[in-house]
Amino acid sequence: MARPVGNIRLKAARVAAGYRSQQALADALGVGVRQVRRWESDHPPVPQPEVAQALTRLLGQDLEALGFTRPDGTVPNRGRRTVLAATAAAVGLAAVPTQALAMQPATAADDYEAVTRSHRRLYWSVAPATLHPAALAHAALACALLPEAAGQTRQRIAAALAETWLLAGRVEFFDLRDADRAQHTLLRALQAAGEADDALLGAAVLAHTAFIPAWAGDREAAVERMVAARTYARRGPASAELLAWLGAVEAECETRCGHPRTALHLIRHAEDLLGAGSEHASPPWLDWFSPVRLAAFKGNTELRAGHLPQARTTLLGVLEALDTEEEQRTVVLGDLAAVEAAAGDPEAACRYALRALDQLERTWYAMGMDRVREVRRALAPHRHERCVRDLDDRLYGWGTTVSALTR
């Protein structure tokens, strides 16, 4: 594939920050759009100090991370460090000095990708808090390898780095519940995907960034990021599974922002896509999505739309299909508990909530604990009933409380 043209780091940071066009960024900075075009060219001039300060504040990264260097190759106000090495330092990891490295052999990409694949599989069996520092250390290694890699080797390492940062960002958002940190990590994933010129990986990263404003109820920002994600996917070729997942993400965002009927329409379209199939294979990193996962999205949306019988049927089917140790079971059990709470059956709601807590003891998942807490709040009118008190004893036991506060 052709190498990306222009200052891809600045372009990626601009898109991730919500500025879909060069004109939008120019307006925010109070400069002409021609200036932004120059910054996004192959040889971007270093911004004047006052404008540079505004630019870094607006996009949340320093000039080095945004792709600016002087004509002599040095970075403004810094030594001769590469952009990706600086990114590693930004997450608290020191990259190997460039001068200590030899030109990387072609096998470096094979070896780096092998560890990336291992981390991809380990996500489903290793505690997120344990895997997270390993993923960050693996990213730091790529930051050390890239400056001395070229051609296909560089492109493959960059793609694996993007996947690694995507994994770290997913853990930060879904498992560690640190949205601010996830936003910065996902931006680095987008920049690495740009280095690799991997549009599908870029689409996946952008879709994950849409979760962050959606959880905060900012529908406009979430929709903008999904528009960007779909734009990248069109550069594909994208598989039916990837396109269906994008629909599921958008449906989740719409549900979170109070539009469950729109979300149900999106899910039906995603089901149609999966049913029709595709001549294109899905990328190997798309292991977090399947027809069963789409059904889980659907069940939660039906619940929030008030379609309780349909939600119960959908979620019971998902629960039967999921592996007994899969972390998603806690979310499904929590949603089933919410269905019964909304249906006025506190005893059934508590039974599902207790099963979710049992599952959490085996496979911790912060999203699952959030579902249980939502159910407990819904059961407030029944707080004096024995079943709810039994749930409280488990929910606020020493082990559960400590785990919830420390994970």
C-alpha cells in the first residue's frame, strides 16, 4: 500500500479532537485555512510560539507528537527524539535511544506481530489490570523499533502498534473506567494506524472514541466520530462483520444518548448485513464482535426502549450462547436483572443480579458491575424486602466492595 501523504500525525489528532475539516481547526485557532494546509503538508513549518501553544492545548499533544520538526530535523524545544518515542514517554514509558539501535531486520515485524496476537488472545483470559501494563510496554517497544524500520517492516510494526494501543484504550475505558486516559491512548492508536495507512484499523479506533462522548450524553460528538469511522471503513474493503459492528457501536451510542428507537433501526440493519454476508474477510483483530454480541447490544436496547418481553427473550438467548467464563455474561445477567426490575419482579431481578456477582468473582468486568449497581438503584422502592437485603449483603461485602474500589 502507498505511504500516507502529509503530516498524518496532525491530521489524526485533528480528526480525533472532533475537527473534521481543516477549516474547522483554522476557525478554532483563529488562523487561515491555508496555514492549516501547510501544517498538514509533507514538510510542515513549525507554528509561531503563540499559535503553537494554542494548537497543542486544543489537540492535547505537544508539537513533537503532532509531527513538527525544524528543517535541520530537530524538534522544537527538544532534542533529536522521534515522534513515536515521545509518545511512549507521554504514557510514562521510556523508549530505547535511537542511536542505540541498528536497522531492524525484516523478521522484526513477524516477531512483534506474534506478541500482538498473543495479547489479543490473552485479553479474554487475563485480568485487564494485569494485561494493561504489558500492552503499554509492548507499545514502547514498537516506539523503539519504528525509527530504524522501513518499508513493509515499518508499516507492519505500525499496524501492530495501533492494535496494541487500541487494546490498551479498550482496557482503560471498559475495564479501568478511565475515559480521559482512554481518549489519549486511542488518539495514539489512530496516529499509528495512519503510519500504517490502515484505514480499517483507523475506523475501529475512531468508533471506539465515539463511546467516550456517548457515555457522557454528548450525542453530537459521538455522531461526528461515527461519521469519521464510517468514512475510513469505506476506504476498506470492509467486511460485513466490520460494518455490522460499526452499526452496533452507533446503536449503543444512540441508546446511551436516549434514542433507543433509532438504535433498534441501526441494529436491524446490522443484522441484515450479517445475514447477507460479504466477500471480504474480517480483520483478525475484530475478535470482540459476533452475531451473539450483536444480540447482546439488541437486548440492552430493547430494555431501554421499554420492550421488556422482547428484551427478556433476546437476552436469555445470548446468555445460553455465551461461554460460561466470558466476561460479557455479567453484562447480560445485569440486563436480565434490569428487565425483571422494570417488570416489577424484585425477586427475579435479585436472582439475576446475584448470578452476575458470582460471575464477577471469576471474571471481573467493570461494565458488569455498573449494570448490577443500576439494578440496585432501580430496586430502591423494594429496599426493605428480604431479597434486596440479601443482594446488598453480597454487593457490599468486604471482597466485592474492595474489588470495586480498587479495579
